[in-house]
Amino acid sequence: PALPFYIAGVFAEMAVAGTVADTLSTFGVVLLAAVAMHWLWLAFLYITSGVLLKRNPVELIRNMLPAYFTAIGTMSSAATIPVSLRASKSNKVKEEVANFTVPLCATIHLSGSTITIVTCTMAVMLLSPTMALPSLAEMLPFIFMLGIVMIAAPGAPGGAVMSALGLLSTMLGFDESAVALMIALYLAQDSFGTACNVTGDGVIALWVDRFSERDLKLHGNS
């Protein structure tokens, strides 16, 4: 409950130091970059899947837009499950496949949150005078561990970044001020990260549906 006051204190300290304007302007650039990376990732997923599955990718992603915009409002993958289910079924995913895949992915598939955390991490390290940008050799283990941690992250507002705080402190050396900046920056766009998560769930449902059809054919022939 005291987290907003803690973040406000950090920004007050930056205001006294005269760095808050530069920090906020950088935040805006980072937020735009994160959302752009979300859409690049979703475009890659849907175009690739559309070509391989011989489906129209524009139609596929259009059917998932209700889930995308609902997630922007709820900031929760779990709360968006009913809309995600309807959207997946609109893409001709079998009901039993959608009922299994969508709730599961709402818990373990957080691609948008992972993209955001990595982007925000780089921004915070750029803004912090006491931290240096990590090398690729340092970032790759962090990204690998982050992918594992995201499986256990709750599908609730801010759940992903809270789950990642331990990694940020132990692997990248984030201090209290850097952690506060990280939380503030992440929460400012958490809705878009969640929207990317649930829209990506639609692609997974499409592939699970395709593999289930293949298995049914194999068992039917045998």
C-alpha cells in the first residue's frame, strides 16, 4: 500500500536534483519503444502463423482486438480470459482447445511483459548515474532467467515486474532507487504489456488447435 508514496519520494528526490524532466522525457520514449516492440512481435507471430497455417493474418489479429483492448482496461490476463476465449473461438479454434489453452496461457505466457521489462531495464540503467549498460553476455542470462520467472508471475496488474525484482537486484545490481524507477516505468505501460500477452495467447491457441487436429487424424487412421 505504501509503494506509491515510495515512488513519489524517489521522484521528489529527482526533482530536487533537477533530473526529473530528463527522466520523464526518457520515460515517454521508452514507453513508445515498448509498445512498438509489442506490435512488431505480434505482427511477426500472426504473419508467420497465418502463412504456415494458411490463414489470413489480418483477419486473425482483427478477431483478437477485443481481447487486446479489454486487457488495456483490465491490466490483467486473468480478468480478460472470457473475452480471450470468445476471440480465440472467433478464429475457429475448437472450444475444448480454447478452454484449455487460453486460461493456461493467461498464467504462464507473458511475452509482452518480458519485452517491457527488458526495455525498461535498459532505460533505467541508462538513467542511473551509478550503473553501466550491461554487455550482451550479461543480459542473455538475465533474459533467460526472466523467461523462467515469468511463468510463475501472477496474471495481475504489476505482477510481472514484482516477480522480476529479485533478478534485477541480484543479476544486474539494481539499488532501491533503480527498483523504484523500474516499478514506476513498468506500471505506466502495464496495460499494453498485458494486451500483448493475451493477443499472443491467440497464436498459441491456433497452433494447439492445429496439432490437436493432426493427432486426431493419426489416431483415427490407426
